[in-house]
Amino acid sequence: MSLNYSALNNYGQVTYCTRYLRRTQTVNQLTALADTIFQQATEEVTVTTLGNDGVHSSGEVTFPKSVIGYAVEKLLMEAAVTGVTGDSKLAAVPGPVIADFSHRLVRT
């Protein structure tokens, strides 16, 4: 299975990445992914396999580096604000977190 989401605009790509990563990755995995993307990726990142709690899937999904990097950093910022750490996952649906127009997330 090979998917290329270049037909989606950047907002659609970030939304897709964010939702998928929120559902499948722990905070530690997101941190490792952020470091890998920043240090090794050039212009595109291709995710070929993912494993989680005994479930393994393979295929290819290609995103521009900036899109997947932004999605990962957005989730890490939410984790920092909400206090989610380590091998814990973020809630599948964001809780009462709102934007305050300064690009910070504030818990209400």
C-alpha cells in the first residue's frame, strides 16, 4: 500500500498526521520521531512501518518534512501542557484545551 497525500493542502496533511500520531504513538515515541525527522529527513518523510502494543502494520505514507514535523511538535507541545509524559498516550480526542492566539495551548 502506497499513499501520497500531496493532493491535500498543508492543513489537511497536518490534520491527518496529527490525528494518526495521536492515536498510535506514546510521548516517548513522538519525541524520538521528532528527533529523527529533524536530524535525518531532507524534504520528505516516508513512514513505512509502525508497531504498537503487538500490532504491526506496513505500507508507505509520504509527507513533506515540515508537515509531519509540525504535527509531531504540535502533539509534543500539547503533551507538555497537559502533563502527559513517557509511555503514556495523549487522549484520542483533545480535552478542554483551547488556543489563546499566541500559539500556546492553555488548559481551561
